[in-house]
Amino acid sequence: MDGECARLLPAVCAVLADARQLVSDDTCLEKMLDWFKALTEAESSLLLLQENPCLTELVTCVLKLEDPSPSIVSFILRLTGIFAASESCFQHLQEYCLQRLSTLHLLSSSYQGEFLSSLFGEEGPINSSLWEDASVRSGWVEGVRSMVRHQSTIQFLCSSGAIDVIFMLQGDPSLFVASAVNRLLVHILTFSLQSETTSPLSMKYCSWPMCAQMIMAHIEESLKSSSVSRIKQALKLLTSVFGCCHDQWTEILWSRIAEPIESLLKEEPVQTGHSLVDLFLSMARSPVFGCPECSLWTSVTHALKFLNPAQAGPLALGVLKCQEWYDLLLWNSLFYTIGIWFCKSLKLLCCIKKKTFLLHLAAHVRLLQPKKGSRSPGAIGGDNSDDSVQRGRNRRSKGMHSSFSP
């Protein structure tokens, strides 16, 4: 930070901490956050805090206010997260700064806990009327997301109860907050597994990192819940996990949730069909599940049988578009099931005049109909000669070229 900025910063912090001077335009706060992000990337976060104590004083002064502005509270949550992304700075905020500010009587009696707990723990905005404002909840989530870069943060989330708050926010009425929480949980799960695990993961929870255990337990509990909204939240989280993580531990994750997923497919009617389709397609694109004997494909086959046409249609098309799985699926029961499903759907779609989708389906049905005299796609020991395989690929290429997405 240059000298001129360092000279002006205390006055700016004083204005932000003064409840009588409202900030009418939040744009300036966003620009300050961007500036601090750039500074922490170029310089030592710890050094910046040590040389500019007005920053920590700003946080504690805002916490002392009886009725602070939600935009300012959101700002300090995000600002703290930016600095706490450094583990050394995290420890500094937890220990040194708290002790120093307490001796100066800058902390009120209600905030005589750890510095970060007064922001992200039960002592902070979570249990105040400020929490009703979506901008505060959003600032809280963004602050936590910025901090999840080292093990100290992971341990803090588990010990402070913040992880339970994150679970609660999955069902937040603000779609923006709920979406940010979903991304946060994916990041926490993948970070904790990748950073803490030094040996192959076991099927037993006791060998998994504590934070990963808590998230996994929450997912399994949600999938077995009677609440449809909770089930959909868990499925959305799993879809994001399998979509962005292609590590071997995702196969273990699937083995843990396969049974409750099967139970959801057997419901009458299936209430989470679209969410299940998104999950299966996300997994189908992962190389981890490329083995044709993987139980995923059994679940996909069951889904095609149990889901209604509006739900099973996107799943069937999505599987066919996964080119890397085409040869694996060509002669097995799943491919045959898709063919039967398409043939039935064509008759139904003709009745409701879905012209665009009909044309798309017709292009794929031509691929699935066996030639006269050829063996059933489900038969074992079909023609596997090189010429036969090449003819199948040529037909596929021609059919894909003539089709288009609805």
C-alpha cells in the first residue's frame, strides 16, 4: 500500500464505522473490496493488518453498534474473509488482535470471544436481526468462502458451529444466497478431502476428515428425509460435486448414496425426477464411472423405467450424447432400454404434437432400430467384427449430424 492510501485509510474507516454517516452508494464498498483483494495478492496480508490497525478497529466498532447498516456489516464480513484467507493472518486475527483490542476496551462485553467467532460464529450477526437481511447472509457466505484456503478455517467451521449454519442456508429464500451456499459446500468438501487426505480413502467415516464426515452425514440424512425440498437440495449439491470433481473418492461417495437414490426412484410418484436426471447426467460425464459394470448404469436403467416421459427423455438423450460411453452402451441392456423408451415416446409425442422434440427423437430411434436379421441389442455375443463396429459408428455419425437439440 502506498503512503497516500495508508494516510487516508484511517479516515475512511472512521466514516464507515460511524452510524450517522450512511453510505448511499454500495459501489464504493465493492471497489474497496476489489482493492483489498488486489493488495492481499500482491503483499503480505499479515503485514497490511499490522501496519493498518484501523482495519480491525473498523470491524470491532461496527460490531459494537446497536443498529449498524446491513451493507456495512456485509462489507466487514467479506473484508475479514479476504484477510483471513492467509493462515498467518487468520491466526493473527484470532489471537493477537483480539487481545490488543480488548486491552484498549474496544470490545463490548457481548463480544468477548474469539475475533472470528464474533463475526462468523454464534456471537455474530447470525443471532441478530441483521441476519434477516439477505445482503448480510450473502456477505457471511462470501467471507467464509474466501477463508477456506487452509486447515485452520476448516477446523474453525467445525468447532464454531458455522458448518451447521451453512447447512441451514441451503434452503435460504434468496436464490442468490442458496446458490452461493451450494458452491461453498462443494468447495469445503473437495478442499477438506484433497488437503487432509494423504492415503486412499476408506469406506468408513472414521478415516475421513471430520468436515467431510459432517457434510456426508448431512447429505445422507437429507436424502432419507421426508422433506422434498431437503432431498432436492442434497441432489443439487451432489450434482455439483460430481460435475466438478473427477477424483477417485467420488466413486466412494456414490457407493454411500446409491441405496437412498434407488429408494427415491421407487417412490410413487417420483417427486424428485428432474433433480435425479441432473445428478445422473453429471455422473455420466465423469470418467470415474466409465466402467460398464458400475452400479450407476443400473440406477440409470431403473430411472428410465420409473420416471415419466418428461423426466426420462432428457436423461435418455443426455446418455446418448455422452460420446465416450457410446461404445460401452451399444450392446448392453441400458442401450436397449433407451431404444424401447424412444419407440414408446414417439407414439406419445405424436399425440401432443411436440414437433421439435419429435424430430430429435426420431433421429436417434433410427440408430437404435436393429436391421432385419440382426441379433437383439440385448443379446450376448453379437457381431463384434471390425466391419460391424465401423458400420455402427458410421450410422451414429450420420444420425448425430442430422439431429439437433430441441
